[in-house]
Amino acid sequence: MKSPTKFLFPIAALVLLIGAPSAQANTLSFDPGETEVVGKIQHEHARRSDTLMDIARWLGMGYREIRRANPDVDLWIPGEGTRVLIPSQFVLPEGPREGLIVNRAEKRLYYFHTDVDSGELAVTTYPIGIGKAGRETPIGEATVIQRLENPAWYPTDGVRADYRTRGIELPRMVPPGPENPLGRYALILDMNGYLIHGTHRPDGVGMRVSQGCVRLYPEHIERLVFDVPIGTPVAMVDQPVKAGFRDGRLFLEIHPGHDDSVPEMAEVRKVVERAWQRNRDRLDEAVDWQLVEEAWRNADGVPRIISAPSSS
């Protein structure tokens, strides 16, 4: 989505944060030399009024990841007391531990930064919506070059044609406001007009619904836009298979690919073998390929331990 209008002034923006909705973001400290897996699996019990997406948004999850983790839970009426699995453990994507990593296969953004309180390296991760089929979010390297507040949206001719097939005639410029798909805040990248922005349709976070940009929950972009310095590097990647080390064990996390197909077992094997080679001197156990195959068959985005005692 192409945008640009008003500049955002960080000092005034601090006042706006006070009134932001209180949904969780997952901020986790870690030692990059010691672990490649952060967070932990949680469980939440639904209240009578909760939908599954209410729980997801409150705990910083997107639609697809919470749906795949809870395939048997009713989306609209989970039922009071229903136990909901929250997949809030993450194998970190491969790549430098700096700036932003946007993993479109996972539909999740990672922001690596220094924790202001502890001085330790930390990662904050957010669910995202990405480009739909035919308007895919690109892969490549970018840089954050500008912040926007209340951006206007200037849809391209291709975007206007796409809307026209659905009976919607878009104007050349959509002004700031509740009907603007960019939401209230945005980060401009130096990647052909692509943005990381909010949304007026938070139900689409965690899905392939955008015109190619990366969208976040309104409360998440309101935090991220003030945290990320201008000049921050952005890596746009596609890693449906991730493997990493933690506490002497090897973990594997598999998501359906960009076209929703399950990755080939050959790709899974390559990723696992790379993780094994990186960590072989500190692993307590060998890879159990039966556990790898089980994770591959599930492909639900939930990290699983795939190592077994070396004597077995």
C-alpha cells in the first residue's frame, strides 16, 4: 500500500500511548549465544463472553496461529472454562539479531532491541497480516525511513482495479479516518512504497488480506512506531520451517508455506541439519527423526522438541 502524508513527532506521540488499548506484546530477553528459542507455551481459560479472537488479540496472537493451535475450539463461542492453547513460544528466524525481521510464512514480526531496564538484548514479537494471493508481501532487505501519523492512502491503479472487481470504486486518495486501511500509524520502508502499518480491520491480523503491506493490530503499531528508530534495518523473509536450540534441546516449528501448502520434508531436513550443525557441541541429545516427522505432519506452528537421548 502506498501512502505518505503527515510526519509523526515522537514527543507528542508519548501522550497518545497513555490511552492505547491494553493488549499484550511479547517482549522477551535472551542471550543470543545461548538460545534460539524464546517464550513459553501458555494456556488460557475462556470466559463466557470471549471469542477465540478476543483471547488471541489480548495475548498478542494472530488468527491463523491460534486457530491452528486450537482446531477443535469454536471460533465464536469457545465456551466458559474452555482451555485454549496459546502458542507464545517462538523459534527465532534465521538471520542477524538486529532490527526488524518480518517472516511472512509465519505471519509474525520480530523487533530486536536493547531492553531499557536491563540493558540486555530483547526481542518483541507481533502477529501481522500480509499480502493476499496475487499481491504478496515481498522478500528482501529494507530500511525504515519515516514515521507517519494519520496517513492518507494513495492506492495504485492495480489496487483500485482489484477493489473494482469486488464492486468498490476507490478514490485516488483515501483520507485519514476510520475507513483508511492504513490505520492511525505507519512506518515507511525504502522498498518500493511498502509500509508497516495499523489497520481498520484488526480481524485480518494473522491472515493474508493486505495489498502487500504488513499490518499490525492498532495497539501494536502504536507501540512499535515509537520504539523503532529511523534507519532500522528490515529483513523480509519467508521461513515456514525454523529449528533452534534451547536448554540442551533442539526445537522445531513448522508453518504452512506462503501458499498454505506443507513444506517438503526435504526442506525440513535441511533446516534441522543446519540447526544441528550450529549447536552440535552443546546439544545433550541427538535428533529424533520420528519426532521431526510428527512435527511435520502437524505443521501447526507450535514448537516441538525433536531431540532424544543420544543413547536411544
